[in-house]
Amino acid sequence: MADLTDAQWRKSTRSGSNGGDCVEVADNLPGLVAVRDSKEPAGPALTFSPTAWASFVQATKPGH
């Protein structure tokens, strides 16, 4: 399991003003990107390699 102690979480730019149901991303850690639900900051987080995360983000852009 990855150590996310130093993660600097930010709200995803794709999260709207939907009452706090947001995705938070931490991309400041070497070699991984972490994603979590903002409603459960102490809950589980998914982790991805930077390459896998970049592929996911690219694939979710309009027109892809």
C-alpha cells in the first residue's frame, strides 16, 4: 500500500458544484497519482502510475 501521508489533495477540475460530491487528486508524490472521494478523506484511495493516470485523463476528454 502506498504511503499517502505527504499527499497534497486538490479537487478535480471536472468536479462541479454538486454539494460536495467531488473527486480529489494528489499528483505531488513521486511515481504515483492518488485519487479519493472528498466525502471520505480518511477512506480508501486509488493509486495509479503517472502514465496510467495521464492515459485515463486523455481518454475521458470530449471526443475520445
